[in-house]
Amino acid sequence: MSENDIAALLRRHNLRVTPQRRAILQAFRDAADEHLSADEVISRASVTVPEIGRGTVYATLAEFAELGVLGSVGNPEPIRYETNVAPHDHFRCRLCLRLFDVELGGRETRRRPLVGYTIESVTVQAEGVCADCHAYVQGLSDGAAEITSTELMTADMLSALACSRIQSPVGELGVAASAAGIVHIAFAAHADFENLSERAHSRRGPTAARRRLSACSETLEGYFAGSQSPAPDAIDWRLLSDAKAHTLVAVQQIPYDEPNSYNRLASELDAYAIGRLMGANPVPLLVPCHRVSCGSDRPEVYVGGPTNLRILHAVEAG
């Protein structure tokens, strides 16, 4: 590749033409079938630019691969171990980064003649999005749709609770509490919001429950003011099964502004059920489901709507 070709390629990808970028591309010496390691690129590029740093080369190679200037082959992850020692193929999910045993035709490939070569082993690995990640996102969407159309609380349940309305940067919230803790937090678009609002106007409910409401209001005010402490409020899990409650307790442990993937929650639920629970989380904000990711992806579906999700991400990003 000539210097003019390199300059044109970089400009086509809106990159400045620098000596370091030129040297890295020149390291490939017009051999389209070469597969160079980063160390090999460093060795060749340093002939042209002796002061080029290892960090610069690694960062530039990653940038080139992301933009499509260069292709990348191989997996930078640590080696993963398994008990299945028979030859088999794998599928790697680019989101959750897990490996799955699948049949991709590697068995047939091992038996194919290749003139001039002796095939001793074949590793076939596909990459994409796994069934669990697809199921999680579908569950998330279904849960978010459900909570806007289906009431979670019956009239009998509400009659034993205290309710309040809280103003917040994500809109007005309807909050229901028992003496044991917060039962439900509803966004304005939720099916339960109007019923909670009506109950809030009555100012009825146990005194201990009203204290729970006041404490919740203080917690939310502190959160939106920048507090990074976990919500101390007790939660009354009456709307949920034990498996769902345990899953949300795990979500409570996710640190501030540190997203964690659904598959790392140590939940008894399957991927779809976890997604549906996050989408219809009855106590959002106190249980920070906005920190649950799908592997490296942060879906824009949220129990309180995508606009409020962006607000929460902005709050925690500072």
C-alpha cells in the first residue's frame, strides 16, 4: 500500500494522517494474507518510527479494527476451560461473552482434504448474540409493556397500605408502603399510578407505613442529589415469589454506575424471566434495575421508559 493509498484510507475513515498510523499500516507490507500480532506490528512500525509506544500501537490497532480499517482475528479473553474434551464447535456471544457448545460443521471440516496441508485439528467458532441474550431482551420488553397495562395491586391490598406522590427528575411517582416496607413504586405511565394517587389523597394507612413513605422520599431526594449510598429502605416483597425477590435483592447489590449483566445475578430464573422481572420491577430506583445490562449492551428498554432511563444513566455518570 503506497503512502498516498494509506493517507486516502485514513481520511476515508475520518482519521488524521499521523506518522504512527502510517507506520502501523505500512507494517502489513501489502500482504493481504498476513495475520500480524501486535508485537509483530510494533517490531515493524518501530523501524519507521523508533519512538512509537506499545500503548499507541495497541490503541491504534483497536481503533482500526473497530472502524473496519483492519480485520481482527482471535479472542483477547483469557482461556476458558471445560470438561467436554471431545472435539466440538463453539458459539461465542459478543454481548455476554459466554461460550456455548454447538454444531457448526467442524466434524465434516476435519475430514476434508486440503492439498498440501495436514489437518490435525479444527476449531470452529461462530460469534453473534446467544439465545439467552435474545430471551432477556424480549422478556424486558414484555415486562415493560405489562406494567403499563396491568395493575399489580388489588383494591384490597391498597386498602391496607399508605400511599404518597413524590416529585422527582423522572416525573411524579406513586409510592405504596406497608408497616414492613415499600411495596410498590409506580411511574406516571404505569397502570397502578392512578390508584396509588387516589389512595395518596386520602392520607390513610398505618402510621408505620407513612414513616416508610417519608424515609423513601428522603432516599430518592438524596439519590438525585448525588448520593451513591445503597438505598437503605426496607422493601415488602409481597408482590413477588421468593425466586423473584431473591433476584431483585441481588440487583440491589450492584454498585452505583457499575452495570452488571443479567446472567451474573446468580438467579434461579431463566433469562426471559429475569428480563420480564426487570421490565416490570415493582420497586424501581430502590432496586436499581437500570444498572442491569445484557452483557456489554445496555438495552434502552426500562420499567420507567427510555427517557427516564437516560436520565438515570446521566445522574450516575455525574
